[in-house]
Amino acid sequence: LELELAELVSVPSEDEEEDRGNIEDRVDLGAVYRCLHIHSVLGERAEFEKYYCTQRRKQAQLTLSLSHAQQLALRNYCEFFSNIVGFFVVEDSIRHTVPSMVTKVYLDDLWSKTVTRLCSIIKVNAEGIKDSDVLLRLKDFCVLFGRTMQSLGFSIAILKELSELVWRSYQDVLALEWKDRFEELFVRDDYTAIKLTNHEEYQVILDMYPCQTPEFDVLPYPKSLSFSMMVPRIFQAVKKYIDVCRSFTENLDLSQTELEDMVNKATNTLFSSSLTRCMTKAIRGSRGNLLRLIQLSVNMDELESACAKLEAHILAVVTGISQTDEEEDSGGGTGGTGAGVSHATRQAQQPQVPRTRLHGIAYFKDIRAEAESQ
């Protein structure tokens, strides 16, 4: 499994493929076949088959017999999943050579019980992890494990729960990480409108937050934006969160609709669980400070409009089509007609309107109302 993760993009040679697929070269099953033959000669074949299945069930339980502490501390996912894969590779091989001993019914039942226990172990482990990178690695192993077992002919419908379990823990960890980031942004902010003395300073802001308008562009320097640095920094933080969530969905084989819903829902959770709480705390901590409350109200108003830009970013990371690409394809800004792009390509880029909306607009309105009431 460790090698498979490192070689997902590589193509093995024919010799390597043959070596991987030949279990007899890796595991000596001769002892099992000899015992089966001896018991068959003695007329006790049925007893041996029953004994074999009973012992293998116990061995399967032993593979997954981890204490609560071991489940929490589990980090060697390669060894853990490889043991399970190896167990069923052996059983599947014997099923094809001695179908009367290892039946499909027995194997399916054993697999079903193993998966149930496995989901319980992964759930406990994922809930105990506080590092998003470790959770991402766990997800990769869960996906690879599912694909491996599917290639052996096992049903992996229930295995989808593994990724969902890890995803929930992943969101919880990210929410805590981003809560700390947001709190730091509120502490760092000077709660004054951004002053621009030249175009270079303006470009720095535009690189962080696309707030360019023709009316503002024609104003002479020095000039001021209405919001403080809090707005572009929060915008960048939320964009980063969206990108991190999208990285989790890699190799999950989700449709574009499912991807968009998944990332959108996660972003809404970020708003409700982290960002709005930090904002409310900042407003209540500014009680009596009129200038700060006014600036917070202006910032909330600007963040409302920023939600549309975040929706566009979600669509871009899900489809892989950036707004720049769309402008170039349509000849935007150059007076062109996009003649270099085929009709089929433009059709493939549709739809360019987000299916779902972020709830941030409603949250920011409520917080702005609280700032104004203060």
C-alpha cells in the first residue's frame, strides 16, 4: 500500500505487474493444501474445512483486536491496511482453488463483519487526530484500500463511510485551525480604512482581494478604500480553506455536483462555527468604541459582497476553470471573439453559475445589524 501511494502516477512494467499478481510467489499455501489432502484421505475433509474457517475467523478478529488506546494511537496505516488486504488476498486465492472450503457466502460474511469493525476503528482514530495532514494521509489509505478490495471482487459500498468519517474529523480540525487564524486577524487589524498612496499599494490589495471598479480606478492618489485590511485577509483565509477542502476530495471519484455541494457545505460550516463567532466576539469587545464599530459595520457590508466572489472561487476549484480562463475564452478585455476556443470546449465549461449559495451573506447581515445596534 505504501508503494501504491507513491506510485499512483507510475505505470508498472509487465514483469512487476505479473509479480504483484502472483500470490503463490509471495505466500506458500502448500501447508493448507497438504492438510486438506490428508484429511480428505482420512475421510475428514468436512471437519478440516470447518476447522479452517473457524480459525481464520479468529485470526481476522485478532487482526482488528486493538484496544481503545491503540486505536487512538494508530499511525502506521500502511501496515494496518496491508494486513487486512493480505488476509483477504489469501482467502480469495483459496476460494478460487478450493471453492468447497472457502465459499463466497463465508467470505462475504467475513468481509462484512471486518468492514463493520474497521469503520469503528477508523472512527475512533480519526476523532483523536488533531493534525489535518495526518487525516489527509488516512483518507488516502482508505481510498486505496477500497480500490484494492474492489479489484479483488469485494463490495466496497460500506467503505464509503470510511472517507465520510475522516472528512467529518477533517472539518473539525480545520475549523479549529481557522478559528485561531481569524482571531489573529481581528487582533492584528487597525480598524481603519485602507490608505493607498500609489498603484503598487493598490495592486497588493487587488492580489489579495478583487475589489477593482472603474469608478475607483479613475480617482487620483492618494485615495482610500472603505474597508480595513481585515476584509482582504479574511477573504484570503476563506479561499485557502476552500482550497484545502478541495484537496481532500482528490481521488474520491465524486461528480462535479457532489464536489460543489461538499465544498460549499464545508464553507458554510466554517462561517457558522468559526468566522461569525470571532466577528461577534470582536463586536462585543468593541462596545463603546464608536469608530471601531463603524469600521466593523463597513467591513461586514463589504464581506457580504465578497460572498459572490467566494462562490465563483468554489466553482473554479471544482471545475478547474478559473475566471481568467473564462475571460480569455470569451475574448474578454481584448475585443476578441475567442475564436481559438472550440464550441465544445466552451460547452464543457458550463454551467458557470454556482448551484448553491453561501450562507455568509445572511451571517454578515446579522453581524452588521448587531454592530449598528451597538
